[in-house]
Amino acid sequence: MSESPQAMLSYCIFDKDYWHRGIGTFAVRLFIEEFTKNFEIRQIGAFTYDSNSASIALLNSLDFKLVENFSEDGIGSSYFELQRLELY
């Protein structure tokens, strides 16, 4: 992993009726924009399960880069980072 991120991102939409509507992407993009305006952070980290293709697609669409794949308690997981925050 690279330097420790100055922010860690976590998100979850529990109600499946709201999945695949762009709400998560909108919320994460807004989070990134607000953080870059109000805080001097260099990077944001995020974890997701390898089986969560929607979350992986969300992170990829916002330019998060895969840093590491690992297994935790037998579950495949991935760690992503966004490092070019000046773009937001």
C-alpha cells in the first residue's frame, strides 16, 4: 500500500430498491468534492469485497485505483485509493 490515506471512504445503500440508480456515485463524488474544497488531503482509501461488482465499478468510475487484493476471514477483498484529488 502507498502512504496511509488521510481519509477513508465507506458507503452503503441498504435498500435494494435504490441500487443501480447512480445514488452511490453521486454521494461519493459529492464527498470527494467537499473534502477537496475543505481539507488538504492527498488521497482517499476505500475497501470493498471482490464480489461487490457494483462497488468496484463505482470506485473505478471515480478514478480510484486498485492497490491490493487480499483475503480477510476467507473473503476476497480489495483496497482502492484515489490520489489525484486536484481533479475534483
